[in-house]
Amino acid sequence: EDKVVQSPLSLVVHEGDTVTLNCSYEVTNFRSLLWYKQEKKAPTFLFMLTSSGIEKKSGRLSSILDKKELSSILNITATQTGDSAIYLCAVTETSGSRLTFGEGTQLTVNP
Amino acid sequence: DSGVTQTPKHLITATGQRVTLRCSPRSGDLSVYWYQQSLDQGLQFLIQYYNGEERAKGNILERFSAQQFPDLHSELNLSSLELGDSALYFCASSGGAGVSGELFFGEGSRLTVL
């Protein structure tokens, strides 16, 4: 059974700090790893990383996939209070029939 | 706005009752996924339908069932409800039969069982 483990489960920082969120996975026939941000309700898509695209960046957010270590990190630089959310990591396998999610990291950014 | 619509947004009911949650996928999407999010378990995959047919099943209880109709909307039926069924139920959609890219999530239906 596919498994995704995220760490830390919660994190409290001050505005301007840089944070690194971790995700490790066990999946048969890995296809892709996705990061989502969940504020109040619906998760919203951030990045998708695959064997052919192991690094993505958008503004202050960036993510890297380490296929050897079966893990990924999500970096957020110069954090803002609006970054406060649950960050979810998920993986799919080649059948692509589902996303398997980790428990998420609850990030709180204080002013 | 993801384009995925879920109703109702909130639902309060008693143990032993039955409820139906409804989802309309994004226009043109053929796949619908149902997820359960509890406080202590994160997002758990329940079931996927593609173009009216069940395609994948996760940790869905026998008391739960789902279907996708010809107009591609989907319903999740929860019966003999227990306190532990209280959760946020998400529907998501995608274009193809599998997850080749992002899933688009609805706002969720919050179920409270008293």
C-alpha cells in the first residue's frame, strides 16, 4: 500500500523566516508527487514533480524531488501570514487512479 | 473557484441516519474522486469513477456507496451513520481516467453526526 509521511506535522514561524517542509513516500511504480495548499477548505494545487521534472519554483515557493531518497521538500522563503495553511504532499503511481496524501504540515506564520 | 461544486456545504444528522452528498465536476472532466478528511487521518481516498464506471476503490466502508450518473455528477451515500463518520468529504475531478496532473477539489461537505 502506498504511503506518504510528512514532517514536521506542525510548524510555527515568524514572518520573514524560511521554512522547509518534508515529504517521504513509498509507492509501487511511482509516477508523480504533488504539493497542495489547504487554507480553509479546498486543497489548491501548488506543484507537480515527476521523473522528468524534479524541480519547480513559483515565486517564494520551490520544491525538489529526490528520486533516490524517495522524498521531496517544499521551501517557502520570506514567509508571510498568508502562507499559514496546511501543506499536503501526495503521490500517484503509474496506474494514476488516485492521489495518496500524507497527513499534512500545519504551518502558522505569525506577524 | 475550482469549478467543482459540492452540496450540501454543511450537514448535521443523527447516528443511524443516511445522507447523500452530491458533486458536480468541472465542465468536461470525466473522473470524480471522493476523499474523506478527518481530524486525525488526513485526506483518505474513498473511490473514483470515470465516465460512469467505478475505476478505483480505497478505504471505503461497506456502509458507504457512490455512483456517477450519465451527466457525470456523482453522489456519495453514507448510511447507518456513526459518530466517527463526522468529517469533511471532498469531491475532486480530473479530465482523464487517471491522475496525470492536478486534481481540482470542491469546497467539501462537512458532515456532523450527533
